[in-house]
Amino acid sequence: MTEPICDIECAVLGEFQTNTYTVQPAGNDTTCWVFDPGMGAHTLLHRLTERKLSVERIVITHGHADHIAGAAELIEAYPQAVLTVPAGEEEMLSSPQANLSAPFGLTIVAPPAGALVKPGDQLRLGQTRWQVLDTAGHSPGGVSYYCRQAGVVIVGDALFAGSIGRCDLPGSDFDRLIANIRINLLSLPENTRVLPGHGPQTSIGAERENNPFLH
């Protein structure tokens, strides 16, 4: 049986129940990435300390508050971590209005980006390469991160099990989201695991077959 090339663990954080993913290369490497740190990151920090992991990169799929709320706490604990953000969503880090925390009576901000990514870019973690895919539509510049070797794509709020991201928010665009899902996600191998920003994981094959928004 082939050993997995990386270990992916999900923590469900905060009142918005955000799926925050920790990705660690296989083997004895103690380096990891954290995707979309949600509110209440102290529980995640405890788990990282318990596993003796060091955060190399904090990776953001899109800049809505529930996906960036834990970034400041993580960077305080791991100042070397590079906050990696879609180029079209940098403003949302510092603007509660843009990241939609202000309408909830919250003032959520994140530190400045350490790196900006755009569709077509590749990031490397250990032996894995993560391709940046355009999945904007739920938010103006949202992206997904696809690792062919691991057979997984981390999609933020673009695609869910049986659903898609909300398109009634400022800066959202239903037609753009559907087009990006069809072109950049449904074109992936059908057994690719889809790790969404909320709710259970699914697969490309299952969503291609059963998702009512994509028929």
C-alpha cells in the first residue's frame, strides 16, 4: 500500500464552523501549512504545539472574515509563517467592511500579506506541489489549491457537497463562479477529494454527478 504523500487534518473553528486544514508532508518533517484559519485559533494552536509542528505558510482561499480570523493569532505564535493571499483579495485583510465582518458587528482584520498568489502559480511543500486555481465568484478573487500527488483540492467556499458558495454577497458573481467550477474544478480527476470551507468533504466525481447547481 502506498504511503500518503502528506497528512491533512481538519479543525472546525469558530461560530461560523470554518474548516481549517493543517497539511504536513509525509515523513518526519515538522513543517506544515495552515489553510484558512478560522475564529478561535487557540484550539488549533494547542494541537500544533501538541504535534510539535512549525507553521511555514498560512494559505488563504479567499478573504472573508471567517477564513482569515485566526491569521493574526497564528502569526503571533509563528512569526516566520508567510501569510499567502489571493492577489485580488489583499484589501480584505485590513477592511472589516470588505471582509464582511462589519455587517456582523465584528472588527476582524489580519496582518499584511507576505505573499500574493494568482491562478497558475505553484507552491511547494516538501515533495508536494500545489497549483493555484481560479475559483472566483463567491468572492471577487477567490482561489483553490490543487495537489495532484495527494489527489486533493482545497476549495474554500467555492464548492460544497451538493452545493456552491453564496453569490448574494458584495463582490460575488454567480455566472463567474459556475464557469470557474466547471472549467477549473470539474476538469480534475473524478476521485480528487474536495475539501471545502464548511461541511463534509466530497469528491469531484460526486459533485459532477449529483450537484444540482452544476446540471
